[in-house]
Amino acid sequence: MTEIRSIDGALTGKTYKPGMEFKFNLAIPCVENYEFGYIIEHDWQNQATVNAHLRLADEGKAPYCVSIGVQPGVLTMPGGSKRNMRMNNYDLFDREYGDFIVYELIPYISEEYGIRFSPSPDMHVVAGGSSGGISAFVIAWFHPDVFHRIYMSSPSFLSMGRGNEIPYLIRKYETKPFRIYQEHSETEPNEYFGWTVGIDMEAIEGFKFANYDFNCAYFPLEGHVSRYRDENEAYKRFEWLWAGWKDGPVLAKANSARVNEVVPFGSKWEACDFFPETRCDAPDELSEAYDKVVLSNDGEAWYAANVNEDVVHMFLNEEEISLNKLILHATLHTIPHYNLKGAIDMAVDKEDRLYVLTEIGVQCVRSFGLIDVILDLPDDEMPEKIAVTDALYVKTTGGIYKRKLQERCITDADEKRKHVHYYD
């Protein structure tokens, strides 16, 4: 078996997780002139992962990977005491810890120890158990351009930091290019922040609903992260995760049927130089009270929202409009650390689907008031405007983009639009 060189180190966060010290250890295969993959492992290094990866690489079933085991950050308080920041790092549905890993830790390790890493996201794995499991998924969720392979053991998609929302967002967002392996057992924690068995099942069904490249293992009569450090199981899980690694990239196989009702699978944002300016002469009462107001497609209602409020209201289009007669239309999804919680702009299509431009994506609201689809934004810049004409248009501070919509979204129906229900 190929020998391993071990290194211990530490890095203090600067731009991301500032002031927190993160200890790490590395297991580097002794292979000359090699462009390594890497695996980020939570809660220090998992020897089962190191050994299994090395066996697979020696057999040609996986690339040689540097195992990077990272401890949760430790913050030194003004009085000199140390505070473990595991919850802050792992349990939040938040991108900052992933930003630290991607923008600070990995470049530091590469430069400090002279390791040449492959730039391909297909060559990178992120893994963890329990809270480290949810963190592994969250890191990849916010950085799908860096990680395409995910392993989670008893992931805690629980209400410690809005992690309980993730299984439902998995269903609503477009499917990301992930290959995912999940494990859970029969005897999992049942605490004030949630029941791990229940939420693991929600995640599993969410991955199936959204057509992810996904596999899972269940261990009856066993407990939390019971096989996390089992080398034979590690070999099985990573053999599956790396299957076909030489044949082509990891790709999203399909979107959910729900997403397909809005955009054709395979459609992408395309840069363009034209943004269709649309006009809405909203009643003075609404335009003075709300940042954004649009008329429903059938002209029966006004949709109104503020950029700092995570709701959209509806007002009937009556001769006299009263602000006291507002109806809660939709509750928008939000993510911590995003500055704007509400509607940056809004537009409607021919089916009276409301497109709400938010910092986390384009949230699509049926006329019934339910958000059933969230489209990723075209770039990482701040979104500014949205329009629906012959296609879906979005303007950001980085440019103007258009995307193909399904024909029924942009074409007038022959008959009067029917009321939309839960399952339509």
C-alpha cells in the first residue's frame, strides 16, 4: 500500500470566521508529480476514510486524495478563555464556514505545503458525521463549483441553525451536480432541536424527489454515526462515490418534475445585452407603501412586497384599495447572512406565476400562494431586476441574462386561467 505523509497544522480565519483558530491534519499519499484530489473531513481526520481512499486509489478505483481533517474553530475570548465554535461552524445554514474552507484553508494548505490540487470539483469530496454531515452538505450547496461528491453519516438537518429547512429546499431548487452517499441508523438522537431519523428520511425523500445521484445505507438496531469509522463501510461508500470517475464529470441527471414546469431541463442562463423594461402603473396607495408592486396576469389582484420583509401580500384590484385589506400571499425563503430578506423585484407570467427576485434565487409563487420552485441566480453578483416577456430576464450588477421558460409560461392560454390548487 502507498505510504502516507502526515502533517498537523493550524490556521486562524481572517476574512471568514475571523479570529477563530482551526487545527487540521493532513494525510498525503507519497506519490510524485501528482495532481491530487482532496477530501475535507469534519471533526479531525477519519482513519477509515484515509485507509479506504488509499486502497481504492492503489486499485485505480479513485484518484489519490489528500485527506484534510479539520477541527471546529476555537475562539479566544477577551478574558483568555477558549470557546468551541462547532455549532457556529457546522450547524448553521450559512455559507461562511464553507467560504473559509474554500477561500482560505485550501489555498493556504496548497501553498504552505507545496501540494498541487486538481481544480476540478469532480476531484473533491466533502464528508462528515452528525453536525459534520449537515456541514458537508451545506459547504457543497453553496460551493457546487468546488465540490461534487458528498458523504454524510447521520446528518443533523435539524433546527439548530435553520438546517431543518434544507430537505424542503432540496425539493424546490434546481438539482445540483452532486453525487451523494448518506448513512443513518435506527437509534438516532431525538432532542429539542429535532429527531434525526425523521429528518434523515425527509432528506432521503427530498434527494429522490429532486432526482439526485444518490445512494444511502440504513443500519437497524444501531446508533448515531455507527459506521462512520468502519473501514469496510468506508470502502463501500467511497467506491460508489468514485464510480466512473475517469469516464466523465458528475452531472445533474434531471430536475424535479416541479422545476420542469417552469424551465426545460438543461436550459441555462445566457448573457445578453438587452433587458426588457416593463411598466406597472400601481395604485398610489400601494406604490407608496411597498417597494415592489405588480398586477396579476388576470388583472384581479395586486402583489406587493418590501425588500426587507420575507413576505408577499396580495390586494384585490378593487375600485378603492385599502392597505388594511391586505392578504398574506407568500412567505419567502431566507438564508442567514443574506442582507435582503424580501423581494428585490417581481414579475408575473401568463399562468399568473409570480417570480420574486431575491438574494437567494428566483422564488416562483403559484397563484395559490405556494412557492414550488426556486431558480438559481445567473451569477454571484447582487440581483437588481427581473422581467418575463419572451423569456425570463434577470439583471445583476454583473450583467444581463436571459433564460428559456416553458412555452405555457409565456403564451396566452386559450381558455380562462383556472384556479391553482396544492397539487396542480
